[in-house]
Amino acid sequence: MNDGASYQELSRRYGFAPKPESASRLTQLVSRQDADLDEITKVIDKDPTLRTRLLRVANPEAENEAEYAIETVEDALMRNGMGCVLVLAMSTPLAQALVKTFQTMLSLQLESIDPRTATPLAGEHLLGTIGFSGKVVGHVFLRMSIDTGRGIAAGILGLPPEELQDINEVRDVAGELLNIMTGNFKSNLCDAGLECKLSPPEVRSTSDFSMAASRGSSIEQMAFRSGGIQLFVDVTANPWSDD
Amino acid sequence: MATKILSVDDSRTIRMIVGRTFKSYDCQVCEAGNGEEGLAAAAREKPDLIILDVTMPVMDGVTMLGKLKEDPELKTIPVIMLTAESGRDNVLQIAKLGVRDYLVKPFKEEQLIEKAGRIVPLVKRPAA
């Protein structure tokens, strides 16, 4: 039974890993509708990875950095608003959970890569989707080739890939990967006062994927690689819904 | 007598991992796919330990934990939460209902063994 322990005490007792500082700070800042742009700019400017990702989100049409029309954090925030910061704050724990899942469950080091340099998925592939609603509304998509999905599922379940012929088992593992990723970012959002609910994961095979972002939504596309494995994660978010 | 462990998770993947984790120990692992099935399995099997997810269809883990703690015959069964959610409100609510430990996904099998081993006896099976 809880002896009136605080969250910090319980975190220590249960051995929770510390949450990513810049993502928590950013989520807290962006959760206020009167968010201070200067403070947000400082947090992003201090973190080169966040800065790179924000400029990529702010310049979705650019093929490379030389084509960026928006070159500073301040400019990106002024032109794109808080939605693009929120999507960054959400994607950070999500990406960290994905990398940690590969480290702990597969002993594989996933490397984050520029999605523009990744080889696009061709033909039928696996598409996992989780929706979230509440103070923030949007979707998380996880995409990978069927062979990659089979390899990951075999690794996580401890089976030889050739024994894994049932595509439903591969889908179940992909769904659990999505659950782990989104559970981590949901905790981060809820702790910042952005209460939201997750839909159950849905995984299917498709050869046709396109993201239809609603008006005011921001999108971050991420890609990860480890050896022959390549994964795509896309996040769309629209903050401050009244749902 | 084998230690009886009940794994309650809507993900077959996690239930398989939990089963594999305890395979080399003298344990009998039974499974349920949601809180409602979990309560029925707990009443039927009287496990020594329950490993419980939070977000599940039909009945979630927090509701199942609350009902478990209201049942005089089941309330003393120790519970380890195994979930990807470690938000402040969730953790405080779950701790208030009463859990022995909390493990955040992703996890290593050794972490689950270590946490379970603090609560129930885990005896290695002799090598075949």
C-alpha cells in the first residue's frame, strides 16, 4: 500500500529511469497557452538535436539544409507556432523509448537518421497506428518492411525468423512496439498537464501510406537504422483541443 | 510446489516474453488478455504473483487492481505492474491501491526476475 510517498520517492523505489530533461521542460513550457517564446527558443537552441529537428519540421518541403527558407529557431516558432514545438516534445520520449526498446529487448543500437536520406519503403509493408485524443490530438505511425517486422518479432520473441510464418504474430509485436513508444510519451504529456488517451494500436499491411494532417497540425517524420533494419516513425499533433 | 504466476496483458507478445522469462524456473505461468479475464483467472488459479499491464481493452489494469484489492480472497496476492506508462498521476493512483513493484516497458527479462524474486521464491529448474 502507498505510505503517502511522493512521485519522486516512488520513482526511486521502483527504479524508474530519469525522464529526458529537455523534452519534459519543453512539454511543460508548451502546455501553457501563454507559453514564453523566448524561454522555448533558449531550450531548443541549447540542444543541437532539437534545433536540427525543429528546422526540419519547419521546412517540410526542403530536400536538404541548403534549401531551408526558415533558418533560425525564433523564425520557425514565429511562423509555425507552438504546434511544431509540441510535436518535437512528443517525439523525443517516443524516439528514446524506441531506441531503448531495441537496446534492451534486441541488443541492437538504433541510430536516428535524416528521413530524407532513408530508402523509402516500396511495395507492401507494415503500418502501425495509434491515435491520441484529449488536450492534444493526433496520430503516431510506425512503418517498416514486412521482412524487418519479421526479424524484429523473431528477435523479441526469441524464435528463428523462419519459424515465424504467422503475420499476426509479427503485427502483435509491432503493436506492442507502438504501445511502448506511445506509453512513454503519454506519460510525458500527462505530467505536463496535457491529459490524453491512446487508442488501441492497429497494425496492417499496406502498400499505400499517406499522412493526412488536419488544419493546424504539425508533422514530424523520423527514421531509424540499425544494420539492415530501417524504421519510420511519423507523428502528427494538434494541440489544445477541447475534446 | 511450483510458483504460480499470472500474466495479465492484452499483448500476446508480452505474455510470451513473461512466459519465456520464467521458463527456466520452477514456475507455472498462466495468462489473461484483459482485466476481466485476469480477475477470473486470479479467482480460479489463486496465483502467488500477478504481473499486470495498465492499458487493456474490456477492463484496464487499474480497475482490475482496484477490484482485486476489494476482494477478501484475492487482496493479498502481490502485484507487479508492467506497463509503458509511468506518468505521475497513474503511478500515484496505482501505488495508493497497493502494488508491490512497478516495471516500466521496455524491460530486460533479468529485471523482471529480480523484482519477482524479491516477492516469491524462484527456484531454477535443473538443466535438462
